[in-house]
Amino acid sequence: MATTEALPVPGFLARERTIAGPGFSRWLVPPAALAIHLCIGMAYGFSVFWLPLSKAIGITESVACPADISFIGRLTSTTCDWKLSMLGWTYTLFFVFLGSAAAIWGGWLERAGPRKAGVVAAICWCGGLVISAFGVMIHQLWLMWLGSGIIGGIGLGLGYISPVSTLIKWFPDRRGMATGMAIMGFGGGAMIGAPLADKLMKFHATPQSVGVWETFLTMAAIYFVFMMAGALSYRVPPEGWQPANWNPAKIKSQKLVTDKHVHLHKAWRTPQFWLLWGVLTLNVSAGIGILGMASPLLQEVFGGRLIGVSATLDQLTPEQKTQIAAIAAGFTGLLSLFNIGGRIFWASLSDRIGRKVPQFDPDERRHIESLRRTIETLLARFRPFIDRNRAAARQHHDELMTCAMSMCAARLLRRNLIDGEDAPDEKWNMTILFGEHQSSAQVRCLGKRDASTAFHGRHRSRRASPTPAHCAQ
């Protein structure tokens, strides 16, 4: 008598167990994506912890380390406080490992499914917070780097890409909106997390603790519940599914939308890929650099003026500093609010107007001059913070300059990639953007041709302008 072998039953986290059944509404997937992204989006609000952590030993005032202490000594010392510049490396590690994890395990996610990736993301992100809490409790900065920075960063990467991939499958007719819904939670995570963290630190603070490690544990527990709920709610569409009344043939008539598939192994060899990658890197570097220090930046620059007192941050009473910290947390949340709104608005708008509309079009020299003056005004306004934090100042200066250059790079990308022209043979004259001012990166004059020529292209009207004296050879 013939026997048949039973097929193995897929595990609970397997992709096969997440395929949606008949009648499933695709609008149930965005809340699951938001549940994960609002949790990992707290990475943008971590700046609310920097000032309290810089006083973890002294509680009310930072205890300086000996001048001759080594780098390893600062990481392991239990008798002196951490510098803001060293705490900021946690933030750097967040996004280094976010990008690395997304690149390395993106293919695995497609095979394993979003549910398994979401569970792993929850374990990594929340487990990293627990390790960080232990590191803060025993005052070992390297444990915080390992926990939140490396392990948590891997969780960020997996948690970030799993909703993007899933929602694009559910909304092939609204790819821009789907991407916006997927990432808007990540941009808005600090809107909830930063004020929550501030209240929790006040609640847990004692004469012996600033309340940070206790806050890490509390938030890890809260985030784990919501991330697991989101991961277990994921569903993927069946093979061949498409929205009702949607005709895929229509996409052939839309600009910048193709019905062809370009595999990653081929895409990354194209110049278009690296141009897009470069522009995104410049924009993200500028934005994340400011977000990472938003809370201490606001507190140290404006000090008592935030509450109507003419005094610096160091001259305020503990009660006044508490008020300042709450305002800074609210400011971080405000940044997050506009972050979340911009992501969904512009992504959804791109479905209607296309992706070819330029974001920045410097048709006149005065636009560049105005941009340079704005940057210099901002730098002058932040001078008190710069004087107290020389190392961080150089970083913020370069981030502002990077922001300006990213706008210029976007214009060059449009000319090379979208307009279909060859790369310009003229070099940018960056002195028109920066004037005589030299940043810490020592941006120098790169050519004698007027910058407007490089921006406008050889097929557009040009304006002649004299070569700057310091460029003439």
C-alpha cells in the first residue's frame, strides 16, 4: 500500500504563514508597519539622553576626567563623566549599522518574510536598550555602544526595510504613498519617544541616578510589546495579487516608471545608482547630524532665554534646567512631527506629479549667495555652543555645508541622470557658495569657470562673471 509523506508544516514565523487569505484588507498592513517604525524611530530622539548621561556620575554637574586619561580609560572609567562627543558616537553607530544591516540582510528578508524580520528587529532593538541600560548602570560606555549602537542598529536596519518591502507589494498602484507610509513612522518616532523619555527620566531620577538606565529598561519593555504586535500582524499578498480595478498596463505611459526589472547585481554597476546614492548620503548626513544633537544644541545655545531668563545653561537652577530639558524634548518632537509629515506628503505627491520635478533649481547666482549668507547666519547664531564644544562645532559646521552641497548635487544629478546630458567638463567653483570662508573640511576653489555655468549646463544661457582673484593663476 503506497504511503505519502506529509509536507513539513511551515514554522509560525515563516513567510508562508503570513500570506493573506481572501478578503484581507490591505489597509490593515500600514498600522502594523507604523507600530514597528514608531518604536525604532526613537533613534532620532536619542539626543534627549546626552546631557543627562554627561552627568551620570556627578548628577548635577559633570565630573571631568583627568587630562592624561586614555581613550580606553574614558570608555571604562567609573569615576568621571562621558563627553557629549563620545556619547554622539552611539548615534553614529545607529545609522552605520542600520544601512549595513539593510544591505546585508535585505535578500534574506525577502525569503524569510516580514514577520520573522520584524521579530528579529524587536529582539535586537529592545535587547540593545537593555544592554545599554546595564552599561549606563555600571558606567561602561562601550556597553552602550555595543547595545544600542551595534545590536540596536542592526534592529533598526531590519525593522526599517521590512515595512517598506511589504507595503510596496500591497500598493503597486501607489508606490510613492506606500513608501511614505512605511517610513513616516520612523521619522515620527521621536515625536512620541522624546517627550516620553523626558517624563520617564524625571520619574526615575533620584539623588543617586539621573534616571537614564531605568528609562531604557522601561522603554525597551514598551517597545517590545508594540513591535511584536506589529510583526505578528504582517501579511504579504498571494502570488499574482493586484488591487481591484488596477490596470498595470497604464504604468507604461508614465514618466520614470518602468515595467522592467533591474536586479541589484546590475543596478549597482550603473552610474545612476551611485549618483542617487551620493545625493541621498549628502542629504541624510546633514539632516541626521542636526537631529542627533538637537536637544543639547537647543539647550546650550538658548539657555535661560527659553523660559524668559537671561542666563546661560550653567547658571540655571536645577528646576530651571528641568524646564529647559522638557522644552528641548518638545523641540525634538516638533522636528519629528514635520519629519513624519514631509515623508508621507511628498511621497504621496510624487504619485501624482511624478518623480522628475526638481527639488532645487538654482537658476540665479543670487540663490547661491542667499544660501551662503543663511548658513553663515546660522553659524554665527550657534557661536556660544561652538565655543564650548570645539570638536562638535567642526562637525556641525561641516553638516551645514554638506546640506548646501547636497542641494547642488541634486541639481547636478538631475542634469546628468534625468536630462540625459553628458557629465560637464567644467568643475564647480565652490567659492561662489562659500565665499572666502574656509570650513574645517578646507573647501577650496575647484576651478576658474563661473559656478552658474556648471549648474545651468552647456545648453542653457550662461552669465559671465569675473574669476575670483584668489583663483586666478
